[in-house]
Amino acid sequence: MTGRTLNLDDALYNYLLDVSLRETPLLKRLREETQALPMARWQIAPEQGQFMALLVKLSGAKRLLEIGTFTGYSALCMASAMPEDGQLICCDLAGDYNVTARRYWQQAGMHERIDLRLAPALETLSQLEREGRSETFDLIFIDADKANYPVYLEHALVLARPGGLILFDNTLWSGRVLEANPDSADTRAIQALNRRLKNDQRVDLSLLPIGDGLTICRKR
């Protein structure tokens, strides 16, 4: 028994994947193709994708929102776990990786259930609020520009239904959250978000050391 989270070395991490990862061949191809890109660090870990898919199933989420989509791996994980009448709206900027995302969604038969909106995410979120989508989303996953994380939190709390889940990626930020006086605006924003969430009575909270840190909030 241990009183703290394990620090996984390569051998133990590979064991974790070997005995628990159920990644489909299509998801594996997408992940490997993404790893060849210069921005490969934007890719979530496969065990995190599987965990998020499980959250979708456990919560029965039908209306999902993703802020930051990249090549579409996390979106495909979540969309595949939705019920047949589910819909996922993805917010991202235009880039070559959009083509990759759409290609894999098409191959998975998920393209009609995923709505990719290409614009600055804050514009899309404001538009969703104007469309009357407040308190309609069951699960919101945030993995975009870190400097706007505190702002994304406020929009997510408007758009998520009571009892809905809000997930933030990279909240351990490869240990940079420990920096006393960080030069990076991204690091400062993640630190600010983590501190704010600790005492935010609008949500229930757990920060998990999976991937680069995944914070799960439940809107009260």
C-alpha cells in the first residue's frame, strides 16, 4: 500500500499500457501519425483518451464540447463513446491538422456527429451562448491555449449543465507549475486556474496525475 501517487518508470508505464489499453487500430494509426508532427506534444496520451471515453460512458454524456482539437484523437475517443444521438462540437483554429482530424473521423464513421468550428475559441463559445446553449453541455474538455484557461473556465461554467463535467488538460504542465516566478504566460495561467479551482465552490474537483495532469470538475 502507498499513501501517494506512484511515479511510473518506463517499465511500469509500459505494463500499464499492456494490461489496460484498448486502443483501436484506427486510433493507434492516428496517434502514430500525429507523433510525426512538429507539434506532437499537443497529443494526449492514449490512456488519457481511454479514461475520457470512460467518463463519457459513465456520465451518459450526449452533448459534448471540446476546446482545442488538433488532429482529432481526443475527439474521436469521446465521440466513439457517445450514444448514437450524441453530438460533439470542436473548437479550433484552421490548420493542416484539421484535414487529418476529418479524415480519421470519416474513417471511423463519426464525421456526422462531430461539428468542427474553425475560429478563435472565445468567439465560438460566445456564439454558443448567444445561440441559447447555456447549461446544455454534459461534458466540456479544454485543451487549448493555456493563457486563456481562466477565461475558458468561466465560459464552461455557463455552458455546462448542472452536474456536467469540465475537464482541463495539462494542469501539471510537466512540473512547470512549481516555478516561483514563471516568465511564461501559459504557466502563470495554469497556476492561476489551479489555485482558483481549489476553492471554487461552483464545482467539485479532482486533479489526476494522468498524462500531463487532468483536472476534472463537476458543476454544482
